[in-house]
Amino acid sequence: MNGTQGSSVESEHEAKRPCTRTWSHDRSEPAEGDSVAVSVIMPMYNASDWLDECLQAILEQDFPGRMELSVYDDGSTDNSRELIEGWRQRFEDRGVSLVISGHNASSPRGVGFAKNQAVCQSSGRFLCFQDADDVMRPQRVRLQYEAAALNPTAIVGCKVCRVPEGSTERYTRWINSLSPEQLLTQVFTSHGPTVVMPTWFCSRRWFQNVGAFNEGGKGVPEDLLFFYQSLRCGGVLLRVEECLLVYRYHPHAATHSVLEHTIWDLRVLFLQERVLSRWDSFTVWSAGKQGRRLFRSLSPENQEKVKAFCDVDENKIQKGFYTYEESKVRVASELNIDDKLYIIYRHIGRTAGSEYKI
């Protein structure tokens, strides 16, 4: 699939947002002393197995300002709604407002829809996104609030602790080990946001500026689409260097509904938009499966900019030449120059080089 075909990924999932509150950042906000400082935004769908632990952790926050919990039930069929209503008095006793709404339709509307509704009904100047199956550490809201208050255009994340212990070990290590620079540079290579969605914290004003989550429903990476749009708007990426969230892995998580090729298509589109469109030419590192896949995913215009495929695979070097499958490529000539082997290809009337380092 080339880049132009992949561009349909976002448009085919567009949906109307029935939220009654406008997303305009011109909406007046209450004076700081009279308003909720932080709204914890929690979409909910059949979360009864985890809710007690999640809610208790919210009540144990050491944040000194005013908080509220805004929950939107996306048509749960278990007793999640009843369970969370049972916590109302405990939240009120701790001075934390509890706002609950939802729908009873036969099927869920999706995570993006539920998050937008929870934001709409909330009133905090800052938004702390919380999945109902995760557990926040006591200092989470306080530390992320401090970071976001100093960086009003940032998505602020944190390090995570994964449960069950040892699940997705490589992914967890990647989440926690990215440098501040890599939070930005690896947005083109990761399988999702470099600041992972369950840890997000941002100002309401910035959320409104970016423009809410896509509501396409199941299979749509609403977090990645919002993440890219935030970067387009000039947003900043930050991570608090402490583990502030217990991030639960289980087979029913909504993230499992997003297909790998959907993420790939969106990544390539963003790469072309933000980087390749500004280059006159470039070399693709890897003449293997991923390099060929990237080339096929590019728009025709960007395919024309590819001047070489570069690789260090000894098997390819020993073969002496490499044919790009599913293309009209034929070897035109082969040259040995110093310590490098250059294989020159003629591709649809033009010449491109494939460089193998020896």
C-alpha cells in the first residue's frame, strides 16, 4: 500500500462528536481560586474487576488543590456504574467532586467518544487521564500538575510500572528509558505515542487547542491521532522521571483492537508530512523486509526521492546484487569502489542506487 492509499485511515474513521460543550479555547474559565484545579478523566467500560483499586488510589493523592473525578460509562454491561456510585460519599468526604454519566446503548461508542464526554462534563483547568484498570501512585497528580503548570502546551507523561510483572518487558523498558530528545525523535519509529496515553496530563486550554479525540470507535488509535495533532500545533512532550502509574496489562484492553497496519499507515503519513516532504532526496536504511515495506508505503512523489537502499547484511553482499520485489527494477550495472559495493538500479525510467557497506 502506498502513502496516498494510507491517507484514508484517518478520514474513514471520522465521526460526529455529540458533546454539547464547545472545544473553543476562547471559552472563559473561572478564577483560579474558585475552580477545580485538576479533573481526572476516566472513560469506563466493564471495569468492575479493577475499579475499587483505581478509585482508592485517586482518593490517596497528595495533591493540595481541588480535584474532581469525571467518569463516562460507555455502556457497561457489568455493575461498573453501580460500583462507582457506591464511592460517591467517600469522594465527597475527601472534598473530591464526582461527576458520572454514560449511555445504555447496546454497544460501546469507543474510547475516544468516552474520553471526550468525560472532558466535556468536567471543569478542571488541567486534565489527568486515567484508565479504569490502572492505578495511580499518590504523588502522580501533584508532580504532573507542577510540570504542566510550567509547560502549558505540553503533554506530560511519567514512567510506569507494569503488572503483571514481566509482561511486555521490552515495551515497558522503552517507555521508561526514552531520553527527552527521543520523546520527539522516535515519534516516527514507535508503535504509538512516545508518551503513552495512560500517563497523559495536560492543561484544558491545550486540549481544546488541539481539538479532542477522534471518535471512530473500535480499531481507531485515538491517542496516536491526538498525539500527532498536538505536535502539529507545536506541542511539547515531557515525562516526569518517576513511576507514577501502575499500568495493567490484560487481554481485554482496548489497545488490542488497533491493528498493526493501522499504526504503520499513520506513522508513514506523519513521517511524509513532517519530514520527507521537506527533503529533495533520501536513502532508506535496510534493503530487507521493513525497508521494502516503507518504500511501498510512500507516496509516488516520495518514492521518486529514494536514491538508495543501504544495508550491512552479509548474505545480501555475498549475493552481489539485490532485486526489489514487486517492482519494475532491473540491475543496470555493478561497480566496486573502495570498500563499498554500489549496485545501480534502473527504476521506471530513472536510476537509483543501492549501497551495501562491506
